[in-house]
Amino acid sequence: MNPRNPFRITVAAATAVLAVTITACGSSGRTANGGSGDEALVWALTQGSEATFRASATEWNKAHPDSKVDYQFFQNDPYKQKLRTAVGAGNGPVLFENWGGGILKTYVDAGKVADLTPELDKNPQWKNRIFPSILESATFDGKVYGVPVNGVQPVVIYYNKQLFEKIGAEPPKTWDDLLDLVKKFNAEGIAPFAMGGGAKWPDLMWMEYLVDRIGGPEVFANIVAGKKGAWSDPAVLKAAEMSRQLVKADGFAKGFTSVSADTGQAEAQVYTGKAAMILQGSWAYGGTFVTGAPKFVSEGHLGWTGFPTVEGGKGDPTNVVGNTANFFSVSEQAGAKQKATALSYLKDGVYNDSYIDSLLEIGNVPPVKDLDAKIKASDSADWSSYVYNLTRDAKSFQLSWDQALTPELGDALLTHLDQLFLGEISPQEFCSQMDEAAAK
């Protein structure tokens, strides 16, 4: 660490194999309250917004040589455990990227996260730019503990238009349409859906949408509220049965349970023509499709559509699931100068004009107001407009379940859901085991 810049914030994150720093000075590995002086760590993710974070750091460091930021990046799954361990031990970084919801709340309840409400209230131009509905994912008891740092992240179905043209089909509008497509693509030797099941959480997107389409958002609201027997709701059981139905119908590419969700392997199956579709978050557009297959995207071969309806279901077809956005939160244990630098960066360095332009360049739509003109002028205007309108018009935007729930219940959910998709437990057993986990 350069001693001439004592107030430097290190935005530390690392890839699973290699840590890459933006400035010549790398992380000292010291923590917010375990190191000397005002050194600090800030952790972020590789997926989706890495290019924007890098450009932002370069711009910020040039203008603020005495309060720099350094970005390094973690892959998704290793990051979750590292962050949980560090924050739980009181060694958390000054700034850390997170998903809001139940996991952030556990850090808040433990007194590890700074309340940003006073600063937001003192700076109404900052606060009022952000969609209130997005801030809700990081708001507890009326206090805000995180601000969004990237785009809204609804989950959608991406599809290979060339493969659909090959079999003369249209994207599915109903669940029956989807099952019919499974048969047609399998008959042509094409996997209907790719999925990075090795990470388990991609399985969850199917359950989230099916439960919503069948029973509406109230079903999961009862689960979050801890209602006894909520996991055995008929909508949850039906969704589990339909998930198994899709697996047994060879709806997913062979070996999907061992495919990584962090390396773009699943998306690559779509743009290389091995799979027709993938259910994935909006982060996959810029983070994987544009970077991994720019020509495929620029030539208009990538399509997208919403999740199909379920006959007789109570859920509104405009409802979406996913991550409302990723957030940056500030450690309560950081020093006063560390916090001041972090807050200054969040207020003035995040969602400024160049930052927003950088997000839109990769099809990442930030949850800030008055972006219509910028969206229309962006390189990914069609995609960005779709995402903007999808989230704007949604009757409900349900936060990913593993983020909305406590870490313990979220872990149990992913474990049992993986077992369900593998056929190791039945839909009934999935519901009963989740009820047991929720009762602990």
C-alpha cells in the first residue's frame, strides 16, 4: 500500500484463481478493522459490471488521487462464502457488493452495516435519482443499508433465433407451449434448455417463476414471513412437480448438473447452437452473450422473452423474478475517513453520466430516472428498452429466494432443490424438508 495515499480504499475482489488490480497498488489484504491506518477492502463480483467498475475506478482515481479505489473481482459462488465469513468474523471490507434481502439483513442485525439513510436524506438529488422500489431490497425498518450499483436484473428466457427458425417455432407463451418445444427440439437433436446446474442457484429460477405463475407472489410472501407449513403450499408442490416433469422430459442439456454458472458455459451452448434456450438473469446479456459472442448478438440471432403463463394460475403474467439490482453497502466498523471516502464515491462516482453510459453499452439498465433518451441512443437499445419496460410494468418484482431468505434457509433451499432436480427426492419430500428447515 502506498503510504503517500493513507486514505486509499481498496476495492478488493478476486477471481477464483487470480486477483487483478486496477491501480499499480494492490490490496494489502488488510481488513477494515484489522489493519493499520485507513486502509480498507471493498469486494465486488466479476459478473456483469466488471468493465463498468474498472472504468469508474480509473475515472475516480484520476480525479481523487488521495482517496483512490482499487477493484479486484470474485466469481459469484466463492464470493458468497468469503463475504459471509469475513463479515461474520468482524473483518468485513469497507464497501462490499451484495444482493440485498435476507442475507444483507443478517449483517444489519449483527450491527455490521452502516445506515445510509442520513446521507441519502442530506443529498436528495442522490436519493431521488434511484427507483424507490429498488431501494426496498436494501431497506429494513425504514432505514437504507445499500445503494444499487448496476442494472436491474430480471430473469428472462434467452433463445437462439436460428434454431427456432430451423424447426419453424415461436418462443413459448404458455407452459404447454414450452413442453411442446422440448419435444420438437429433442427430435432434432438439439437440447431445449441449457443450464449451469453445477451452481444449484439456476435451478431456483424455475421454481421462483412457477410458484409465482401458479399461486402469485403471496405464496413466497408467506414463506418469507415464516408462516407454518408455507413450503407445503399447493403452488410450491405443483411447481416442484412441474420442475421434475421438465427434467424427466429431457428439457435440459445432458450433464446440466455439472455445468458451471460462473464461466459462461451454459450460455455458450445457446450461441453455439447446442441448446435452443436458457432461463437466466439479465446480467447474462452483457456479461456473457455480448462478450462471448458479439457477432451472434450484433447480427440479431439472440432473442429474449418473458416466462410463460401456467393455465389456471393466479400469478400476473407481468410479474418478474430476479435480483432487483446489486448493492454496495458500507461497513459500520470502518473508520470515519474510510466511510467518508466510500460515501463520496457512492454519491458522485456511481451512476454519474459516464458510469451510466458504460452500463448501457453492455445492455445493463440502471434503476435511475429519466433514462429514455440515453436508452434509445445506446448500442443495445432494443434489449435495454425491453428490460426497462419489463421491470417498469411488472406488478411484482420478486427478489431471488436465496437472497431474500436467511443464509441458512437459503443454503437448505439450494441443497434440496438440487436433490429435486437430480431426482434424489420427490416433490413432496422437497416441500416437507423445506418446512422442517424453516422450523429450525
